[in-house]
Amino acid sequence: MTAGNAPISVIGVSHRTCPDSLRERLYVDDSEVAAVIGTLRIRGVREAIVLSTCDRVEVTAVFRDGDLAPMTVATALGGPIGLRGEQLIPYLYRHDGNDAVRHVFRVASALDSQIVGEPQVLGQVKAAQRLSKDLNADGPAIDRILQAAYAIAKRVRTETRIGEGAVSLATAAVARVHDLHGDLDGRTALVIGGDELSLMIARQLRAAGLRDLTVLDLFRKRAAVTAAELEAHHGSLDDLAAALDRADVVIAGLGIGRYLITAEMMQAVLRRRRRRPVFLLDLAVPGDIEPAVHRLDEAYVYDVADLERVTHEGRAGREAEAAKAEALVESAVVGFDHLLSVRDAGPDIARLRAHVEAQALAAAGDGPEAAAIARRIAGRLLHAPSEALRHRAAAGQLDDDVWALINEVFGMDGGPKGDDT
């Protein structure tokens, strides 16, 4: 499928296809989007938006040459960090046509996030489009998809309870922190990484009165972006030991494949803290906190499964709501495809009507009255065929063979207007 005869593709990396360490390096800050889009333009991309979140870095675009699209995106994203396109290509995913539309709808509806239902991603998509507009890189094909994505995301939010799952997990985490520390004024929190659930919990801690917050990450640039969003301090993992000494709450969500917080490290931290208790929440997959930390007195370790056990609905309830949301998205994809098919058939149906009307006028003779009668007859004769053609277009059954037959029957020259040949 094309969005108005424009081949739309989504190409990028996500938490499913790319190691976190590489994805962090590929993160595109708002100030860097212009350079990425500039590279895409040089390579013939007509419309593009760049979406960069903690879950993904991806380009949605109208590509002039679909075969070269992956290398085009790999060069645009990898070049600024010194990666050749061929080095990045193995980590890229690609969605075309209906699959691209489905992907955009799922992302906007928070169905493709690490924490399904998280509320931030829709705003991030809208911000990415606004930035694209500011750079004159947005266009009608992408805009049609995004407007439909915003509509289905709203339906998912209002017709399912998918958003309540992520919120309930964050609420459960903050409740456990209150249980341990009571009043949060004067407490200190440390966020390691910047996944969506970590940010939700950090925001709720802020709302509950916590003032002192620090963000650490593998890369200072990413830590700075997250910290700016949370109005927090930031640093790199080199600062971890000192940050742990101060932290009453630790939220770890990096998942780089090794333990960032070991039992030995935490034992030393607790000793320096004079055994003041620490709430540790491990949201990472694989985990950031060594399991042996659970056995340390005054170290209270939770993970997502622990939070799920204290929420009312649990995983099964969220999965059921996600299934409802997926059904809504799939219906929207079909509807969008039908809408575009009918819209794209419009010029060809108009061409048929104009041809028949011209033949009727030629046969009617001179005079305005004869011309008016000819137009009415042509309109009535073509009403049912036009509706039938629109229905066939909506069903995906109005292809070049059908138009070839119509051209032959009505004596018209050429194929449909959308035919490049």
C-alpha cells in the first residue's frame, strides 16, 4: 500500500532489534534532527520524521528508491557517531505499506513500548512531527498516516484500560517507597537509564514531594536529556558509587547485560550510609541488580513482577486490554487502507465521468437545453457504476486489469492516472 501513491516505509532500531549500548549512541536529540533530515534529503527522501525515544530511533519517510532505503537510513543515523551504513544495517527493522501504517499506529497507541500503555509516546510522536514541520520535511503522505494514528491512539485510550496498567505499576512503586521512607521531602532518588516506566515513577515521586533526583546513564548526552525532562541532576555511570551513597531510592532500568549494582557494592554502600534503608527497583531486562542484593538487610529490592502482584489487575488484565487495543488498531489499519484506496480511485472515476459526459454532449447537438439533458443522463447512467468502482476500490479490487477493461469498454486512452507507466 502507498499513502497517496507515495511509498511509505518505517526503518529504525528498537529495544527488540538493537543492543541498548548501541541504541543509546544512536539517540537523536532535537538539535541533531536537522542534520539527519539533511542527509536523508541529499539521498532523495521527500518526506520524513525522526522519532527518537528510549525504546526506538526510527525514520518514517517517503523514499525515492525503496531498495536503497535501509542504507539511506543507516547512513543518516550512523554517520554522526562514526558508523558506516553497513555496520548498522543488521540491527535495522523495516516496515512497508500496510505494515508501516500498522507500526505507526501501534507506536502511537503505546502497544510497541517496553511498558505497554505508557502515556508519553504519543506526545513524543507529535513532537517529532512538529519538528519535522519546522524543518519543512513533513508532507501530505506522512501527515495522513499520523493524523489517523492520533485518532486511533485516542480511541485506544478511551475504549480500553491499557493506560491504567503502566500508571498502576508506577503508583504501586511509589506506594512501596512511601511504606519504607514515609514523607519524601528530604529524600534522594537515583534513576539509572531512562526507560518509560522509570520516568513515570520518577515523575510520581516528584509529585509526591521528592526534590533531589539524579539521572545516570552510559552516555552523558542521554542522561542530560532525561534529566532536563525530570528537572534533575545528571552524570555518567562513573558516578554510580557516589550516587548510591546518597540515594534513598534507586530505580534501575538500563539492562546492558551485566549487573551494575552487585551485593558487594551494595554492602559497602549500606555500611557508608550507616545502615539507612534503600529502596531498589530493578526494571531492566536483563536485570541491573544482582539477585544477592535481596539478601542484604536494609536493601529492599523489587522488580516489575513484585509490582504486578500488588496491583489490582496484574499482567493478565493488562494483556487482555492490550488484545482489545490491538483489535482496534487492526481495524483502523484496514479502514485507513480502504480510505486511501477510495481517495486514490477518485481521479480515475472523474476521468471516466468526464469522458462519458463528453460523448453525451457530442451526441446531443447544439444548444444549452440539449447539453443540460445530456449531462443529466450521463450523471444518472454513471451513478451506479461510480459507486460500484468506489466499493471495489475500498475492497482492494480496483487494479490495473479492471481499469484496462473499463478503458476498452468506454473507448478511453491510457491507464489509470496513478499508473506511472
